[in-house]
Amino acid sequence: MIPLLQFDPATLTLWYDTQLLSASKSSREVGLALHYAMDGEEEWLKCLVRQQTDPWTRTRCASVASAVWHEKRHFLDFVLTNYGALRIRQFFLLYINVRTVLQSSLESKSPILVPLDRNLDALRREMMGIAPPGAIIESMARGIRQTKKMILEDRRPIPGRFGAMEVGGEAIFECIAYHVQLGKAHRVFGREIVDSVQSDNPSRELIGQKYQWAYLLMRQTGLLDADFVPGSNAIRIRDEPLIPLLYGALAGRYYGQEQTRTETSSSGHAAERLASLVLKLREDAANFTKLSTVEAWERVNDAASAIFGRSVIQEIEADFEHEARLIEQFEETGNDDLVVSAYRDFHRLRGEFIQILKDEPEEILSQDRWADSLVNRTQPFVVAAAPAGATGVVPEGFLRLSAYQHPETDYNSFPDARWWWTAMRERTDSEGELLRLHDQKSWVNIASDYAPMAKLMFDGNRMRSMVGPEIMSTKIRIERESGIPLVIDGISRHPNDVPDIAQWYYLTGKNHFRCQVTRKLVQTPHGRMLDPWDVRRRPAFLDALVTSLGGSQQDRMRRVIWRDWSPWLVCDEVGALFDHAKIDYSYFKSSQF
């Protein structure tokens, strides 16, 4: 299911679902909470939450605001740390080569098989009717395969007393964001509301596995003081050493440098660095737990120097220098100016964050200092998403990313013949002390064109996306403008998400909806939520919808089918008919719209 709010590493933007928000109970209040948190209007946010007399609305406003702080922390950590910069670089290596791949295929008049790494499998190519790749595509395919291998290794769970846990870079990011999110919420709203925010989640077990594993690990190894609060299930932790240790783990060597490896240590992946640092710091665990944030940071840097031959700061500086040289190489080769400009903008902002880490480490590593000083200054670009398509043009103050308008049409007579799916909020404020990207023109192009194409090259239609049509529309546009077919490998033609109607009831706070096909009123827990990709894989179901209508309504329904990429809410009876409709497994192989 598409979440209400999400950080997209491919574009370094914060996306929110305008239509899911508008469908929610108390949508105005929840929407204001989201925007106040985004813009750093903290006093307005406090006032809004205090004014709510309905417990659900009060809790949900606070939950949404804290989710904004969670995603803003992701933005910071992806930009600043070596691990985050690696993930961003993987996208820029695709962006910088998009035109080269298209030009190579245009010259050879060969279809492009995506994801590109499938071209390394001769059997897959033969099954899809694709010729062996040229040198450019083969090189990119090997890079993508290596990236996927690295991500798989990073996310491989390790066994423990309480079951397998992920402890790699992704898991560390989630733990940090969750920790500072709750700390910030406590400082803004107080203990009572924070307790309700923590309870405002249907998957408490998942929360423990995904976000709280680091508390457990550090407590078991003696590196974190934690005690139960009398009379409650809450745990009070002395958190000063937490983020310094986790940041030490994120400072890996990701530019092919020589790694430091022994029987008990490794400077490579984040999980390996974390284990190495834990073993070293346990030698004086009793004192480590009592250190301030700055003292713990110094101790982690000393431990890294002793184990790996470099402090954490030195590892970050080395990574930053490698990144600068890579950008210079892009500039010297005359590659795409928009991509280079965006990457240089990223590098500039990363330098600002690194300088803060050097001069005032508490601003980054202490959850209370980050909450009081840095979070409201951190301002990523914001993207409004309308998965069902919003008719008309993008609102004032937004820049169009993905949209459609039917040619030679009187839009006054047929207003639903044009719509938009995604738009970036325009930044007109002065830069001042805000910590943000500046080159919005380049980032608009990254979000609208380069990122969808890169996602196709990396993982076909399975790559995480906020909406869906941005990938399909980019694919169709490339095919029509270039004449090059983009053939999607069979196992990557659609995401693997299975939407659950219980999630919709939870997110909206509602207990009923009207079936979007029959208009029947459906009460919780009944109803189905049909995945938009799965809907399009069942053409018999879509044909039945169209033929059940007459005249101009058929054309309108066809536009709805093309426009609406939100989950379809239907009654159980329509869901049963949907299940019986035959799946066309080739539907997303090539353009069929």
C-alpha cells in the first residue's frame, strides 16, 4: 500500500499522498499537522494538537508530525553518511548514463531488457528474445548486479537470542529515525501524547524488529543503560552513546579502498563495522554508558582508529573527497549537465552537514539537540502525489512532475481529460540558514524523468515508487520518442505489494467506504483493496467495467482506468469477481495502453 508519507532516496524528496490524506477522518487537521511539521512551524503545530478534543484526531495529528520528523532524519542521514551517500551515488551512476544507454540502443536498433542486470543471463535473454548486450549496457548491468548483491548482504538478518535481526545500514537508518522521532515528539507534545503515538500502530511487533533492535543489542552488550519505568511498560534509556556508535558503523569504505579485516573486525559493511566497534567498546562498557554525546563520539572515533586505522571523521572525509573527484570526472566527460548540477548540489549540502558534525557534533548525534536546533532547518523538497490523478492543472505554487492531457480537447467541456499525478512544491524562500538543496530546476528533472528511468533500469516495475504512472508514462514516452522497445523481464513487471483493506481503515480512521464499482456501502472489516498494478493485469475485469456502461461513459471509464493508480476500494462481491478474472502475465511486457 502507498504510505501517507515517505522519503524517496532516488530523488531526495519527501512525498505525501494528497488523496489518502483527503480521504481521512479530520483530514483538514491532519493535513495542517503535516504541513506545520514540514515547514518547522512548531508553535502552530503545538496549538493545533492542543485544540483537538477528539482523541483520535489529536493522536493522529501528532503521529503524522512525528512521521515528518522521521523522514527528515532519513534525508539528513542519506546525505551525510558514507552509507547514505553510497545509496545516492548508485542512482546518480544510472542517471548519468541514461542517455548513453538510449543512444547505444538507438544505434544498434535493439530493444532494451530491463532490469539491465537480466542481460547478463543468457537464458533470460533468449526467453525474452533479446540480443546480447553491447559494452555500455553490459557494464551498467554488472554495476547494478553488484549493487543488488551489496544491498542483499546489508539486509541479511543475523541470528540472535530473540530471533533474526537486520543490523545493516538500512536497519541503522530506521533505528536512528525512530529514536529521534519519538524524542522530538516527547519534547513538543509531552509524555501522554507520545504514549498514544507509540500505541497508534497496528504492527507493534514489527516496530520492535525494525526500529528498536539497537536498544536491545546495546543493552545486552552493556553499552547502553536502560531501566523499566515503575508502574508502566516503558523503558527509560540513557541514549547519549546510541547515535555516535551507529554513526561509526555507517562510515564504511565504499569507493574500492583497501578494507581492514581481522578475525574479529571488518571495515566493510555497516553490520560488520557495528560488530567490530561493539567488541572494542565492550572493553570499557561501564564507563561508555556514562559518557556524554560528545565524549561517546570521541570514544567511537578512537575505537575506529584503533581497529580500522582511521577515525570515523577521517572515513567520512575520505569518502567526501572521492565523491568530489567522481563529480569532476562527470564534468570532464561532458555528461548530462542537469545530472551533474544536481549531484554537485547534493555534494555541497553534504559538505555543510559534515562541517556541522565536525564543529557541533551534538547537533547531529544528540536527539535533543537535533530536535531543538536542526530538524526545523532541514528542508528537503516536497512532492505532492495524487495516485488517482487530480483533474486539471497542478495547483499554484507547485511544479509539475508527471501529468497527462488529451490532445485537441476542450477542457472546459471535458475537465477530466487532463490531470496530474505528482508535483513538487516550489521553494521561493531565501536560503538563509536552511539546510536544503538549492538547484530545484535540476531536481525537478531528476524526479520527473531520470529517476523513473533509473528505477526501470534497476528493477523494472518492482522498484519502490510512490505512485506508479511515473514509471509507466516514462517508459511509454521513451518508446514513442525513440522507437526503442523497453522489454520488462517477467519477474519484474509489477510490485510485490499485497494491499490490505485493514491498512486503509487504520490510516483513514474510518469504518466504512462506498464500493467504487457498485456504490454499495461497505462496513469494516469487510471490503477489498485492489492493487492498481494487479487491476491492469486482468483486462477481462476492466473490459467488463467498460462494457457495463454506455455511450460517452465508456470513454470516461477508459480515462479513469488510465488515470487512477490508487488502490481500488471495492465490496467483497466485486473482489470475488476480480479474483476470477484471468491474469494476463504479459500485460506489462511492453506498452499496451
